[in-house]
Amino acid sequence: MSETILELKNLETRYGQIYALRGINIEVKKGEIVTLLGANGAGKSTTLKTISSLVPASEGTVKYFGEDITHSAPYSIVEKGLIHVPEGRMIFKELTVLENLELGSFTLKDNIERKKRINRVCELFPVLKERQKQMGGFLSGGEQQMLAIGRALMTEPKILMLDEPSMGLAPIIVQNIMDIIKQINSEGTTILLVEQNAKVALKLADRGYVLETGEIVMEGNADVLSTDESIVKAYLGE
């Protein structure tokens, strides 16, 4: 049985007096793709931000390889190989594609290794190789998403947390990005995926959790969730 490498226990997050997360418990095992499903405002993005320490947890713990990282600094979480690709891509639009990728390896001192990683990202995303000298702001939405994922891969993450990677993209681009996520996973990177497109997410994932107003209301294997009547009605259409 695979080891649990990320564990959220009774995790609570508040914005002022408002609870965004109410005592959630989530496990991610090595090599898995785990998806968080739910409507807008359910707490999916807050979960990732709390893991990354971008938003402080009010109660509960985040454990990574058994180490309590609940109140660690965000940069130290990055250094541990727990990498967050935020919603909205957040690339540096005024920098070139190459500069964005180089910034993704800011913790790396070895230039030869940096070049190797850039080449690897360009193999996964050939369009980024073609656009290396182009400003990030001139890329299409799909290309910006590829750059955001590519920049994250420059750290060689142990867990890659992706927040809404398909948002605003054409179906053919979504399929391309999901194929690449699957490939990244098959090469050894564990994935925690927040995705509003439940159909796409459950096709890709091993397991899933359903969030409603900050609470987990359902969890299970992706193939079981994709046939659950309440999930089908709420997220997959009749």
C-alpha cells in the first residue's frame, strides 16, 4: 500500500469570522491523482492556499511526509517540493517564457541542471520552446496555463497542486493539458487537482473528495463518484 505523503487533519480556515473550511480530513498517497470537487465558494482553492500557507489555518494540521507544516513559511513549503499552481495562472506577463521558467528554479544553484529541466519542460510543452523569447502576456490562455505548469515543474515537485487548470480553455486545449497532467503523474509526481469540470477531473483522478460550504460531504474512488447519483445531478448533468 502506498504511503500517505500529504494529510490534512481537522483543518479549519477562517476569513475573519467566516469559516471557509470546517474540520476537513484529506489524504493523498504517493503516486495518486486526487481531485477536489465542488461548486464556486465550496472551499477548494482555500484548501490549496492553506496547504501552501498562503492563508493561515485556524485549527487542525497539515502533514507532509509526516512533518507538521501547518505554520511553515510558504517559501519553505516550496523548497520541500510541495508546489502550487494557482487559479488564474499568475505567470509574470512582463517577462519572457524563458525568464518565467528560470524563476521557477530559483532554489536551484546548478545551471546545468536548470538547463536540463528547461529542456524537459519544452519536451512536454513544445509550444513553449517555440515561444521562449516571447513575453508571457502575449501567450494565449492555454499557453499561459502550460507555462504556469512548466514553471512549477522546474522545481521537480513531489506533489503538484493544480487549481482550476481547465478554466476558460477550449475543450481541445483542456484535453491536451489533462493528457500532460496524466503523463507528469505517470513519471512519478503526485497530483492534487482542484477542478470545477467534474467530468474531466474524475476521468483523470484515482480518488476524489466533494466539498460543500467548507465541509467534505463525500469521498471515494473516482469511478464510484462518477456514477453516484447526487454527483451526476450536481456536477455532471443528467
